[in-house]
Amino acid sequence: MTTFLFENGDGKVVDEHGNEVHVYQMEIDNEQYPLEQLTSYDQYLDLKPPEKATIMKIEEREEESAVEENAENRITTTYRSYKDSEKEKFFYYLYEKGMSIRGAAAELKIPKSTAYEWKKKFEEGGDVFTRKEGSGRPVGRPAILNEEHQKYLVEMIDENPSLVLDQMMDSLTSQFEGLQISKTAFYNFVKDKCRISVKRAYFHSVERNSPAKIRERKEWVQRWQQTDMDYISNCIFIDESGFNINMKRSIAWAKKGERAIVKVPKTKASNITILGAISSYGVVNICVRRPRKAEPSKKRKVGGGTSTDRQNKGKKGIVTGHYFNFIASTLDVLDKHEQLKGHYIIMDNAPIHTHVDIQTLIEARGYGCICLPSYTPELNPIEQFWSVCKSKLKRETLLKEETLTTRITEACNNIYISDLQSFCQYSAARFKDCLDEKPL
């Protein structure tokens, strides 16, 4: 049946019954913006690994029973002192050989209670090894560095985290006249007293934690806390991410004194873009952007030569058309599952996400549409999902019978539901930081 549309004079389009109708500027076009589905909610539920919570509980019970058993035997055993070499060997077996506490204890013929005590003390930052006689600062001698120096160093690092140890030491000694300290003692003070260590650096835009952005995040959280939106029970998180076949871990093993070198192919690998949708219930939809078929090129004469009209060649990256197709595909998946209907679709505010047709499509299908404030990846759980997927890809090289997309599919289907729930809980916990106007 043909439907006639009219403009009602108020700038709105209505049908013959007077109902407002939205005329989409965009439409689902799988030829112009092709996507290939790698996995969906049903496939994920069929292929997901069994949850690890049961295994963890069994291990905890075994450890508790071992501690109780050792506590009972402690009365009848006599104390024996151990050399530092024995303790070093125990931790070598534990962390380098990957042995269990019981296995390492049995190998060294030490009581399990002692082994558990060493491990607990080590993890709590206590001294496991014996201090040599005469070592350390003599009793009664005041420490060279104090709380005033600690405060100065912490403020300096907050201001410029990229400083090297020499720069920190030079700044401190120039600020406090007559201060003399060895580099080793200074490093130990920074590490132990200031509790500062060298870590992988994450580079943030200056605008990210500006007063305006912090205020924007607070207002966003306040607005949505007044609704029924809940990250754990009724939200779907959407984003895209780039993958390539040469992705490697940024750390590697090497002999002491030698550089860790990982060989990579000479040619640069092409990136592929994956679009994903997840929730606390599972992986909802994962698609890969595919290149569209090339149309016949149009040639025209230019100054006696031949020039190719490149207007028909598509862009390499994700455009709004791909995203529109993916949203429609994701809504189709959600419509098949009663527990997922009517959820909020949450995405960042990238330009390709904010087209009016995307919001209209989502709301017309009975779902909520929410765009996150800018510079807030911590508020989108799918960012952690992508990180875990990429870490799985980096661990092993592709086999001959594998492709990058099959490995990505496998990685997505191997994420625990408990991990997805943890991702959502982490992002939801950041709401308090936004309300407290803390930087993210």
C-alpha cells in the first residue's frame, strides 16, 4: 500500500493520518557500506567458556584448608631458620617456574605453613630476607630525607611525570641547600616512601581534564542518574577499534644485559576495523568492515592526457554509513531477545555516531540513545573489552589455517561473562569520580 507524506507547515512530515513520520536521509546499504558479522549474542552464548568463578572458589578452599592444616601442625613442629638462598630459590620456583606454593615447598622440603607465610609477607611488602649485620642506617641517626622532601617530590611528579631520576635528584638538591644523598638511597626513598614507580605512560589531551570537561562529565552523570539507566541491567555499549596482523606485546623476555627484540614482517600490515556491541549479559554483535566492490572508473581527457575520476572510490575508514548499518544490525539482534529489548544504546560522541538519523533509528525501534561526554573512555566498558581481545591476539602468532578475523572472532567469544560484568562495574564506579569532579 502506498503511503502519502505531507509537510504540515511546521517543518514536520506527516502521513495521511496526521502521524509524524521521520524521513531518513540515510538507509541501510550493504553494498555501499558492507559489513560482515563475526559473532552475535546467540553464537557467543554457544561458544563462551565456562565461568571461572567455580575454579577460583575451589582453589580458595584448598588454600584455606592448607592454612588450617598447617596451623594444626604448627604446635608439634620446631622452628627452623632458613637461609636467604633458600628463600630466593622458593620465589624462583614460584614466579619463574610457575610452580604452586605446595609444589615449591615440597621441592625445597619446607613446611607448607612457612611457604604460605613467606608468600603472604612478600605480597604485603614485608621483609622476607634477613638484614645483614651492620647494614642500613645506624640506630639513632636521623634520616637524610624527610616528609618535606617527600611532599616536594610528589608535587614535582604531579606537575611533570616524564622527569628522569637525575632531573628529580638535581631539582631536590638545588631546592634544599646542602642536601647530599647517593643515587641509590634517593631511588629507594622515591620508591618506598613516596610510593612512586616508573610505569607505562598514557598520553592524554590537555583538554581532557580541563575545568569545562570535568563539569561536563559531572552534569552528564547527574542527568542520567535521574533516569532508570543502569550499566549492569539495561545498557548496550558500542564502539569500533582497529586491528592488524602484526600486533605484538610491548614487553618480551631476554637474557640479562641483552635487548628484547621481536621480529616483525618488513611490510606494514593493513588495519581492519571491527565494530562491536557488548553488555553485561554477553557479547551482542561483532562485525568487520569490508571493502565495497569497485565500480567502473570514469575517465576523461585532461590537457591531452587521461585522468581517472576518483569520486567512486570509497573511504578507507569507518564512515557514518557503516555505523548506521551496524546499529541496524545490532538492533535486529536485540529484538530477538526479550531480556535485551528496550535497553539504552551507549556510545562515545564521535562525529559518525551523532548523526540525527542514528538517534532517530534507535529511538524509533524502542531503545534509548546515549552519547557519552568527550574524553571519557573510562565510562565505556567496551574499551576494556577491546583491550582484552587485543591481548589475546598478541600472545600467539597466526597459524597457517587461521586468518586475522577468525582469531578476532575466537578472542571475542572467549571473554567470560563475569569479565564483561566487571568491565561494566568498573565504568559505573567512575561515576563517583565524575560527581566528585576528579580527573579521569
